[in-house]
Amino acid sequence: MSALVRRSVIFTAPRGLFALVARVASVRRQRKALRTMDDATLSDIGLSRREAELESLRPLWDIPTSRPY
């Protein structure tokens, strides 16, 4: 492995890990917010109470692979 490749791996890995941790934290906040929304708000975003509950109960490591934005 060349020095350039090793340096690239060393500097890229922490950013990738930080991005993953930030993404997991974001999904956790969003799921927590779903639990606190009333039925009218959920209806405004196109979700039923049951769908919101199911989403909020998903495990922490079960995060979407594509970003909806």
C-alpha cells in the first residue's frame, strides 16, 4: 500500500465515522419527535399514529440507506 493510500485511509475513516454517528443521532431525534406529535400534525405529514409508532420503535442501527432530501 502506498503512502498516499495509507494517508487517505487515515484521514477519510474518521470523517466517515463522524458522518455515520451524526446520521444516527439525526434519525434518533426524528424518531423521538414522531412520538411527541399529535394526530393532526402526523396527518399533515402523511402518517398515521400507527406508522409513527412503528417508525419510532425501529432499532437505533436500522437507519435508512438513502436520504429523502
